[in-house]
Amino acid sequence: MTADIPILPVLLIVFLAALVRSTFGFGDALVGMPLLALVTSLRIATPLMAFVGPTLAVLLLIKEWRRIDFRSAWRLILSTLAGIPFGLFFLKHVDERVVNLVLAAVIILFSVYSLVKPGRFRLKSERSAAAFGFAAGILGAAYNTNGPPVIFYGALRGWNPESFRATLQGYFLPTGGAILIGQGMAGLWTKPVVTTYLYALPLVLVAVLAGTKLSRMIPAGKFNRYVYGLLLVLGIVLLIKAVS
């Protein structure tokens, strides 16, 4: 372990991020990245969370893979891949701050509306998954924010908590794995990162067990409200990032 990584705070942050992801199916980067950036460098935080993400997906899918909405998952994954080239174009030609402002405004307004008037919008079939996945591919390739469109899709489809968590893992596993491999090719798999990840593994496993139990304690009727609440936080984080 190197001196520039305060191991105890880092492990506690990873545990908290893993607990949120295990409970709701997403949110590990939303929680982990800003907090890790306070105690260590982005060259440690970014690949560390990239290791944790696919690990969580695998652990959660061991028991829950049967609950995946496969008809939606494959549409989301393929359309995300199709959106990546367009995202790279955005990366080169569109100001990131403008996109973050627009994305933050959409997330905040829609989340607030959904919290005030829940259940007003519903997607009755999986046919619209391609549009949400395509948007995720653009945002993921350009600005590393592929989560919101997919999360919105799951909430609008009205998945129960188990299906919501499982289908998101079925989506995030291949896409997160691709990001992890890309970072490895870029030389970000350093010894301090890998060592910290190995130290964090036992805590990640505990977080998965605890988060799974917590998710079962959330009434199905209130689950979407918690999801929109987390999305609202995500929108605020993006807004702060854009204006700063």
C-alpha cells in the first residue's frame, strides 16, 4: 500500500458505494467518485470504482440472474454500443458543460415531477429500450454518464425491485467490463489500485449481503420513489459539476 492512499477512508467509501449499488442496483459511482476524490487522486479513484462495478454486478447476478428482463437488456446493450460512435463525436465537438447542464436539468425536472406525481408515466413494452440505450451509449462514450437513461427506462417500465436490480446488473456488467478493460489498456491498473481493490473485496461482499437484505425491506410501492430520489441527487451533482 502506498502512502498517498488513506486506506481506511477509501475502504469505508467503497463499502458505502457498494451498499447503495447492492440496495438499488445503481449509484456506486454516484456515491463513490465524489467522496474518493476528496481523499485520493482520480488516477486511483476512477480505476478502483471501475474494478468494483463489474465485481458488484457478478456478485448480485449469482442469485438474481433469473430476474433479468432479457428482452430489455439485450436491446439496451446493443443500442448502447450503437450510440458509442456518436458519443465520441459529441466528445470532440460539443462542450461538456453544455451537455451536463442539459442532462442535469432533464434529470432534476423529471425526478421532481415523478416524485410529486408518481406513476404518471409508464412504458408498456420493451420496444423503447433501444432509444434509452442509444442515449446511454452517447452519454457513456462522451461523458462517462451512461447510467441515467437506463435507470429512467427501468423506473418507467415499473420493474419490481428484484427485476430492476438484476436487469441493471445485466446491462452494467458488459458495459462496465469494457470500460475496465479499456482502462487497463491505458495503463490505469497500477499496483496501488489493484492492492486497494483486493483489500476492499471482503467489504464489498459484506455490502452485497447487507444491500440485498435492505432491498427486500423496501416496499415495492416506494422503491421507485427512492430511485427518483437518487436520480435527483445525481442531477444536482451533474449541475454542480457543470457550473463549477
